[in-house]
Amino acid sequence: MRRGLVAVLMCFAASSSHADSAAATITNGFVIEPQTMNRSVDACSDFFEFSNGQWIKDNPIPADRSRYSAYDEVTERNLTALKAIAEEAAKNVANRNPTSSPAEKIVGAYFLSGMDEAGIEAAGIKPLAQGLEQIAAIKQRSDLISVIAQQHKTGAGPLFGFYIDQDAKNTLRYITQLTQGGLGLPDRDYYLKSDAKTREIRAKYVTHLETIFGLLGDAPDVAKHNAATVLKIETRLARASMSKIELRDPQASYHLMDLKGLGKIDPHTDWANYFNQLGLAQPGDINVAQPKFFAEAGRMLSTVSLADWQTYLRWNLAHATARDLSSAFVNANFEFYGRTLQGTKELSPRWKRVLGNIDRSVGDAMGELYVAKFFSPEAKAGVLDMVNNIKVAMHDSILKLDWMSDATKQQAIKKLDAINVKIGYPDHWRDYSSLVIDTTSYANNNMRANEFEFKRMIAKLGKPIDRNEWGMTAPTVNAYYNPTMNEIVFPAGILQPPLYHLKADLAANYGNTGATIGHEMTHAFDDEGRQFDADGNLKSWWTKDDEKNFIKRAAAIEKQFDEFNPIDQLHINGKLTAGENIADLGGMKIALQALRTAVKAQPQPELIDGFTQEQRFFIANAQSFRSLARPEQLRLQLATDPHAPDYARVLAPIANMPEFTAAFSCPASTSPLRPIEKRVLIW
Ligand SMILES: [Zn+2]
């Protein structure tokens, strides 16, 4: 739901964002992992291979993954831990154990319903029956927007996105948000580009649509016709959509208006009826993020035939739940979204998919059980200590900047000081007492969980901002910065070995999790984040000259990444990945500064495994990015992901850091350092 203007800035690639982590065994005095390196390679010439060569050799991508990384290692380990938690809870539910906590009851029952393969197979298409009836009952044009509202309420996403979130220009209130959407392919460009690879994916998408219509009961020629209809509608929506790069400009997606204003953009649609159906008699102020898109959507709603809309809505209904339906739907869904788009060889085992769904649906219940076992108050205190040291380092670094005026520096410090920090898990777990989760039907559990979440979201309107809310669940192996909250958030899931260890060598912790903390903090000052002030409002605090200086420096990092060519003729898109790349570079610089301060108070061994402190910092950082990706996944990432491929996230920052060349005593002939006129220095 958190899309569009105030999308959270996740730290790592989207595909690693779901799930979980656990630290069962911990190596005392954990340091970098010398056994995973390839020390036969020169560190200065190829630092990624030097730091990770052996790991790459030893870790082929598992068949049910499209990529495999340090984050995926933790995710896999944690899935295994969560499975044990869910199975224990399930046993207690089956035995009606009276001592089970509410969270255990929810997780146990949900897991049992999801593992009931026979029941799910027997139900077949039945979970879609009610939605299909609503669509079939569309008789007149005015019914369309009502049915779209019904679908939005139950978790499907036809035509556009709706959610409630902070007003980007007045973050003390929630408002209604409407965003572009309605596409089945990962981005508008998949509909608009005409190169061979894109055409091939589009053809396979049409085949997938045909398969789904076949499963909904259409004869082959009807299914074929319907697939073409969906592609036609979605292509028109794609043409009216903003590109991913245009979406990086938060001002471009801010258009505050009331219902009357929306009526001027789209005079064809009864928007009051839409909001009424959602249970919002008074939608209040609305941010229509992309007015041009809504003008086109309105024209389409008033001109495209009802039969074609019914076809499009049937697809959306099936698409929203395909991965949780019977095996025919699950396999079809995997064939296109797993195999074709990401190159994944095999579907994940059911238990992993069910845990992923529980995490998305009732994540706080599972999170509560998870942190009780796998996250200690000491770990939280240790991370907080690093956060504080890194904040001080960032403070010093801002004051020392030679390209920024004192006036802007003062505002930057004000923003830095105001950053809220969340570590581990929420102060209060979500109250699921009004949600019924039982063992009888997985589909019904999913439906009720969706409705619960929708009601919870709607109820925010008019209420004070919930500062306790988290945008990721506790077991998630990821982190984020949220610009409208001005907060950095680190779930317990990411604070696990080998990414973080309470008792680790400080150099390893600062190079790894320390750089991640610095990365998230820098997001407050990247090309997007810098446009929000200390209170999270989209409001400039920069002098004109300082802004110009920043943009010039950001352009240099865009250029640096444009040079990378990971596969085929495809280059990294410097503009799409600018925010993450700025955060990587800034994060490393300030984490290294913080390490230098931290070791003064807490001296560390100068040499471990033959590496100096600063060498260990850089190696730990490179090891946090060890990963392999399938070619299909890499192409998808280059087209859609604001994160650059991991090897570039290792090689690019060190090419801007004389600190690296000094740490490894690189001679001029092999030094990765860029010449001074090309070197990037922002934060
Ligand atoms: Zn990030």
C-alpha cells in the first residue's frame, strides 16, 4: 500500500524485502569471513571478487530463488526459524492448548489453513465466486466504479491505487491518496518498449493472461480475445503513466484537491460513489498524485465497453489472489512472474509461501513470536550505540562541507537531529482481536485479513499521526527511511549475523550494519529525501546556490553509474538509482568516521586475519553485498529497481574514497580511485 509519493526508501533490493531472520548460533568475536574471500585476486583491481570470490563459488543460486545474497542467506535461515515457530503454534492450536497467546493462535491457525493443500485444491475457483458475481452483475456504466471500489477493499488493484497516508506538505495529518496503477507487468515501459526482449516478455504475458482466463472457465478462443483486451487496456494506462524516473520527483506527484477538483480532472466518474463504497463518506482533501493519469482513466471508464471492463476486472480479481489459490493458479502465476520475469527455476515449497503470506497479512503476530526468541534488549542497545555514533559523524561531516552555506547547514543539522530511530520491533503490537483467523479456509483467512487491513487504513483518516506504525514487519531482512516521518527503521530481521553481531569486531559491524545505518540516514539527504524538511514536510530548506551545488554533485554520481554495463547492452540507470547510490556513498563515509571515533573509546585489535581495522571495514562492507543474480532477474532489476546490482554498490563507492586506496596501499596503476574531476563527494 505504501506506494507513490511517500514511498519508503528501502535499503536493499526489492526482491530480498520479504521475510525473516534468526540468529541461532553466534560465533563469539565474529569478524569478517576470510574463508569466503578470494585472496589470490588483487584487492585494488577487483575488490568485489577479492572479498567474495569463494562465497560466489560456494553458493549457487537455490532453485527457488532468482538471486542469492547475504540478505537471502539470513532470510533463508530465518524462514527455517519461523517455520519452527509456526509449527509449534499450529500444534498448540490443533491441541487447543489453553496457554496459547493470541499471537500464537493467529499464526498457528493461519499456518494450518495455508498448509491444507487438499482443502485449497478442493476449493479451486470458489474463493473467487463472490467477486466474479459482482463483475458479472455490472449492467450500467455507473456500476463500474462501485465494483472497482469493492475490489480495492479486498486487496485487488484494478485501474489505480488508493490509500490513506500523511499529507506530504502537512505531515501532521493523514489524507486520501490516489495514484496511477492497474498494470500487470512490472512497469509502464514493458508495454511501450519495442526491443526484442521486451516484446518476448509481452508475448509471454499475453500467454499468461490466456492461461488465467482459461482457468476462469473461458474457451480457448475467448481466452485469447480476453487476453488481447487486457493488454489493450493496460497499454493505454501505461501510456498515461509517469515513468519511474518522473516518479522520483515528489513535487510532480503532489496535487492536493477536494472531490470537486477531482471531478474537474475526471468529470465522467462518480467519485463520491467510489469513496462511499469504501466507507469514506467524506474523503476530505485528496492528493491526486498523477492528474493526467486520472483524466485518461476517466475517459476510458466512460468509453471502453462494459464487456471489456468486465474482462479486465476478472483478470485483476484472479491476479490478486493467484498465488494463494489452487495449484493451477499458483503454477501459472509462477510460470510468468517467477520463471519468465525473474528466471527462477522452481516454485518455493508451500511452507515458505505460506509464511510469506502470513508475514504480509498478520506480520505483527508473527513478529511478536519472532522477536521473543531472536532479538535481545542488548542487541537493541548495541545498534542504538552505533546509530548515535553515526549521527555524530554525520553532524561533523555536514559542518565540514565546503560546498554548502552556513544557512543550509543549520537546516540540515536541524533535520538530522530530528530523525527518529526505530530499532527491532514496534513499541505496541497491532491489535488483531477483531480479526477472525481459523483453520477452516485459507482463502477466507486471506479475505478477512485484507478487509481488516483496509479498515485499519481507512480508520486513520482524521486521526492523529500514529508514530508507532512500522512499514516493515519485525522479521524483515531490510531497513528503510520514511521521508514524511523523518525516521530510520531497522527491523530485528536485518540485525542478525552475518550482517550484525553484538559481539563483533567493531570494524566488521561498522562496515556492515554501520554503513546500512549511514545509508538510511543519508536517505534523508539524497536527491528525493533532501526535499523534505525536519518535520517531514515537502518544503525546501536550501538556498538556491546550495541546491545547484547538490544537483551538480548528484549528476556526477548518476554519470558514474551510467557507465556500468551489467548485462547485454543494458546499463545501470544512473537517474533511477541516484538516491540509493548517494546513500551508499554517504553511508560508508560517515560509518568509517564513526568507526574511527568508536575505536578510541573501545580499542580493537589492530590486525585480525592479517587485515587492518580499516581494511576489515571495507571487506565487511563488500561482504554485506555478496550476491549472485539470474540474468532475467538482473534485467528486471535494471528496469525497475532503484538499487544498482550489488557488485556496483561495492565498486562505485570505493572509487570515490581515497580512504580505500589508503587502507589497501593501492599503487596508482591499480587504484580504483577516480580522477579528482570525476570523483563524487556529497555527504
Ligand atoms: Zn536505500
